[in-house]
Amino acid sequence: MENILLFIDRLSAGVGKAFGWCIIIMTLGTSYEVFMRYVLRAPTNWAFDLSYFMYGALFMMAGAYTLSRNGHVRGDVLYRLMPPRAQAGVDLTLYILFMLPGISALLIYGIPYAEISWHIREVSIYSPTGAPVYPHKTLIPIAAFLLILQCFAEIARCIICLRDGQWPQRLQDVEEMESAIMAEAEDRRRIEKEMHVGASR
């Protein structure tokens, strides 16, 4: 089971990191536009489309990657103080009641939405160049599918944690400073507790 969970994590990470290059493309395109507009006084008519599509693609396709790293925003003031089993219970409830139905609806309705867009070769009404949006709309059901897959992996993790009392392994990535500080504080408390137990003997 652990190998399956880590495979799903790797898939989500691979897709998320691949689409992470959208940031570079968006940055280069925006920098070029600023140079052309303010230095050469010759603005482009495609820079807005580029930034719009790159940001949208990154936002959609990095969702499963963020979920695989437990990185989505949460109000965790109380959550972080709970024991692992309680955390797993909260997460499991939220995944089943809210996330799965919402993302499933995105998949179910996203497929015909993308199909219609391809059928009419839809272009952006906000674009001076008439940029095609049907490839972009195709990402909606793909992103939903990846999120559902990762959601099932997270549900499995919750069930394992409820059974074992500790969270199963997940792939590690760049962590926020807060996570590093909390891990360091937890290590310090553990060492102090071990030293206290040793001294009392």
C-alpha cells in the first residue's frame, strides 16, 4: 500500500513540477512586455494572454502536488495540537464530505465543458489576438482527475493513521520555515524528556 501511495505522490509531484515551469515562462513574458511597453513604447498584444494562461495552468495543475505535500492552506491553530488519530479523523471527514464531491463535480462537468470548447474551437473574448482557450479548458478535467487520485491517497493515509496512531510516510519536499521550526522544537522536547527520564532513574 505504501508503494502505491508514494507512486501517486510522485505522479502528482511530476506533473506539478513540470507545470512549475509556467512561472519562468510567465516571468520572461511579463518582463519582455514591460521592456517593450516602457522602454521601446511598443507594447505587445499577446503578453496578457501568456500570463493569463500560464498562471491558470500552474494553478490548476499544481493542486494535486500541493495536496501530496500536505501544503494546502488550513486553519490549523487547533489541528496542529491534536494527536495524529484526531487529525486523521478530521481530515477523513473533510475529504469525504467536501473534497471528493466538489472535485468529482469538477471532473464530471469539466469533461463536456472541455469537449464543447474543442468542438467550437473557442477563443478568448478578452484577447486582442483571439487566443484559443480550448487547450486550457482541457486542463480542468485533467487537474480534477489528478486531485481525485491524490485525494484517495490521502484518504488511505487517514485510514492507516487511524489504525496505527501515526501518519504513514510521505515524500518530502521543500518545507516552510514554520514546519522546520516545529520539527526542531519537537526534537528538543523529546530529547529533554529522555534526559529527564534518564536523570530520574
